[in-house]
Amino acid sequence: MRIKASLAAAAVAIGFVTASTGSAVGATTPAPKNGDLVFLVGFGGITTQAPGEGSYHGVTEGDEPKYSPNGKQLAFLRSGDVWVRTLSTGAERQVTHTGGTVGAYLAWSGDAKSIVTSDGNQLEKVKVSTGAVTTLYTASTAVQQPAWSPDGTLIAFSTGTAIKTITSSGTGLRTVSSGGSNTFPDWRPDSKVLAFITTRFTGKSEMVTVPRTATSATTPFRVSWKAYPQGLHHIGVAWSPDGKKIAVLQFNANHEPNDQDTDERFKVRAYLPDGTHSYSLTGPIVGDDGPEGLDWAPKLTS
């Protein structure tokens, strides 16, 4: 689903400003803390918002924003190429120059040296320092929404109808979930659990989790159904940096989108992984057909 609001309208509505950050989290930092959320408003409008904050802030033009593992940089796609923005200065660097052949999704490696992108039926590995692109895996169907495990060992991705994983070297293909649609995988920070959206149970979207060892025979744990059985339409997933919550992008109405766009407001909602509770992380995000892309940054400390 693509948003129909123009970038110009979004810019007027929110006013582009540079996100502020501190210095990098040191190796001795005891536990990660949860920082800002990032998503899109309008065509190409990358925005950030702190959980519970009343407004959101424009950052730059682009799509599919993803924070680097240390939260200091933001990778995104612009006209099909990978760009990286240093959040403390606002400096941006074009990483790839492929003229739009790199696909519509990306994910950082745990060491922040590489980015994996989807390009048609291929997953491609981009070296951040040089922009060199190599084919990591070629599928028999289109692939999308790659998610690189923080420990660097596995890459999960969606084919639309299934969630699959491969090793970081492009081998060991395994199906994690199939039946209905299966989309937007994201790893828990310890790389032991995968969350994603599926319609396999009721035909409506749910956020679920499986262990990293899951196969197609594994029944996912229905997190959002347990917390909110009335159902909501979900279009994105992001684990909190501390691993204690899972954020999803959702419609602000208890139904799926329709041709009349009867409710164009979206929210980011948080779920406890055991499904015992859910709550709104943001207020309504207004935009024709709502936002796209979702990620959650670690909080930087001075």
C-alpha cells in the first residue's frame, strides 16, 4: 500500500527539522534504552517521534527508514538508491548509485558495515563504506522486507505469502511461516525471536512471534490477538531496543482499509510480547492512507 499524500503537503503539515542525538552508546552501557520511532508521512516524508510525544518531526525525503544499530545513523531509500544520514549533523551520503535498481526495503547488519536490500527476486548486500553491491540470494519469487538478525547470522524476509530465513552467507533457506499473507519480519534484539504480521488464522492481520528455530510446522504465538482480539490492521513491526515491547503501525479503526478511506488516521501501538497488554505509543498520525515504514531507535546517551 502506497501513501497518496504529497511530500509538499506533509512538509507543510509537520515542518521538516533535523532530529537531535547524543553520542554513541558505549560498550559498557548496561542495557539499551528505547529512543525515537521513525516512519513516513506523505510521499517521501521521513519523520521521527518519541514514544508518548504529542507531535512528530520531519527529517528528510526518502522511504523505508532504518536506524543503524547504535542509533547514530539513519539509512533510507531515495529514488531506489541507499542513502545514510548522520543524525547528529544532518549530513547525508548516497551509498549506492544504481539508478533505482535497488529494491524497496533495507536492513542493517548488526555490525553496521553492511545493508541488505530487496531487489525483485534478489537480496543484495551493500557495503556501507564503498557502496559495493553483491547478490546475496536469488529466490524463485519476489522478496521484500529483509530483516538481518542483530547477531549477524540470519536474514529473514517476506515473499508476501511466507516468512523465510537464510544464513548471512545466503544459504540454508528455511520457511518460518506460510498460509495467508506473512509480512514485516523483525528480530528481537537478542536474535532469538522473530515478530511479523500474518493473516493465516482469521484472514485479518495479526502480529505474531516465533522462535528463531521455527519451521513452517511451528504455530506462531498470537500476540496482538491475545491483547486486542477485536483486531486491527497492521502494516509494520519494530521491536523496542530493550526487547520488552513490540511496536506496530496500525489503522486507528477496527477494520482493514477500504476504497472509501473511512479512517485515514494511523497510530503506533506497543504490545507486551506475552500479549497481556497493549497501548498507543503515538497519537493519530494523519495522512492520506497513513504512514509507512517503522523502526525504533536505541536511545543515545551523552
